[in-house]
Amino acid sequence: MSLKLKQNCKYALLVPTSMGVRITPVNAQPVQSSNMFQMQATSAETNVASISSYLGLPVKVLTTFVKESPIAAFIKSDLRARHMDVEGPEVPQGDPWGYRHQFNIADSGFGLRGPRVQNDRAGEVGRTLNVKDFDLERIFGNEGVQIVHLSGLIAALSPDTSHFCLEIARFAKKHGTLISFDLNYRATFWKGREKELKEAFTEIASLSDILIGNEEDFQLCLGIEGPKAGGENIGDTFDAFKGMILNAGRSFPNVSVFANTLREVISANEHLWGAIVYENGNWHEAPLRKINVMDRIGGGDGFVGGLLYSILRQMEPARWIQFAWASGALATTFLTDYAQPADEEVIWSIWKGNARVKR
């Protein structure tokens, strides 16, 4: 099945998300040794959307905020600076043990010292995302959306968010919006909810046009047979990854595009980076290439963002993986979790391996 973009839409891309902040030690130091930190607004889904928003496409974010919170104000200002429209309710904090935005405390690692991430999601306001707070008929029917990008991180946050993502997928399908689904399996989110979440993820995947994940995601979220994680060199397992994608295609025949990133870590600052895209019976590969890494967080999101942007711009399918691979590589050169491309040329230059100065 080929991808057909809906026309005359207000938004090219829409992402439901739970916003938080990341605090990072300066100078690539570990958390326990630092007394100076940088703070940024972050979420995997807005990391994805930033490729499109910085390159001029209209993007909308559906989320929820803590009412009168300075952190919420910080996040709203950041999303405006990224050229994104935002819609969502404001939830009273309640008492001091009430709602708040999540905190990610993460260093970047350096050399042979790998990065460490501490997720502090207690009281996360994003867990209250509820379909009743959004007029999905207006959003998808009247305003119009070309692609909605759903993440397994949001689908698994709580029973409310699982239902929210299911309803978004159903409304999107009803109104001709393409659905992108990044499986993003997290064992801690699934604990005690395996049966419920597998059913929800399976339905969303069955409605999706674009399905994204790694070897663990496909196997643990959807039960698709594939290669073992962390085994032999990833470059030697391309055929196993292809076999897994073909298995997924048989289980989800309505999906037009499958994508899978591949990474080998040499050190915190040097990775081998590759990808596979399968569209309508055609394989497209980005072989493993060495990239330099300033901060790895958001590289996979950058890949997805580049893939969706190239589809929205109706590039030839053979160029999707090139633009996506380079967008992911670009993201790893930023201290923010998201890439901020000045234009398409900077991304194409990365694909071509051209790091010469531009005057």
C-alpha cells in the first residue's frame, strides 16, 4: 500500500506527548560529581517533531500542563521557540505531593564512560492525558492533520494515555490522516500491564501506516520473531532484521513503511550508525557508518523526525532513509535532545560526509 498524504490540512504533523525537563551536568561530567547543570524542555515526541518545525512545516503538540507552574511556563516558551502550536488542559498541582512535570537527570558520558539516565516520573502530569480533554473531531476533521506520530512511551504511561492514543489512532484513520507509531518499549512501563498493553499496541500497529522500532520493540510489544538484542555484531545481522520486518509485515499488512535503526557503540563519543527502511516491497539501507557523538539522547528521535519530514515533503522513497539517517546523526551533535537544523542543506551535507565550512 502506498502512502497518500491528506491535502488542505492545517497541520503537517501532530504529536501527543508528556512534556518534562532534562537537567544535564555541564562539561560532560557525571551527575554525582557536578554542581552546575543545564535545563532543557524535552520529550521524545517533540524531539521527533522538531525536524519538521525547524524546517518550516506546521506542527501541533497535544499535551497537559501543571497549572501556574513555572516549569510549565518554561516548557511552553520552549515549544513556541520551536515554532510549535500547543493545545492541552492545565491541571492543578494539588498539594506538594501532587502533579508535576517529569524530570530526566542525565549526563552525556565521555569516552569509555557511558551516559547514565535517571528518570524521575513520580506525579507526572502527562499520565492524566485524557481523550475527553480534546476535540478530536475538530482537530482531525476540521483543522486536518497529514501525519500523527504516536509513541509507545505515551501509549504505556497510564490506562488513560493508552485509551487516548487508541482514540487518536481511530480518529486519524477515520479522517485519512497517516499514522506513524514508534513502539518504544520500556519494561518498567509494561510491568503488570502486559496483556492490556499488548492488545492496545497491536490495535494501534494494525491501524498504522508507518511502524518504527528496534529488535526488542517488535518482539516485546508485538510478539514478532526477530534477532536477539545485544548479541553478535549488529552489522552482521542485517538479514535477521529484514526477516523480522517481513514477519511484522505479514502480521500487519496495512503498514506501508517499516523502519529500524541500527547502532553499535564504540565509545560515548563514537558510534556506528545505520538503518533499514522497507516500503511497499522495497528495501532501503543506510550501512553502518562512524559518527561523532556529543550527546546520544535523541538520535533515534531525530531519525524518525527526518523520516516523517521526507515523507511529508514527498521525497522519493530512496531518499527517505538518507535524510532520516542524517537527521539522527545531526541530533547527536546537539546538547539539546532534539536537532535544530538551519535548513535541509545541513542535513544533506551530513549524509554526503561534507563537513567543510560554509561561508
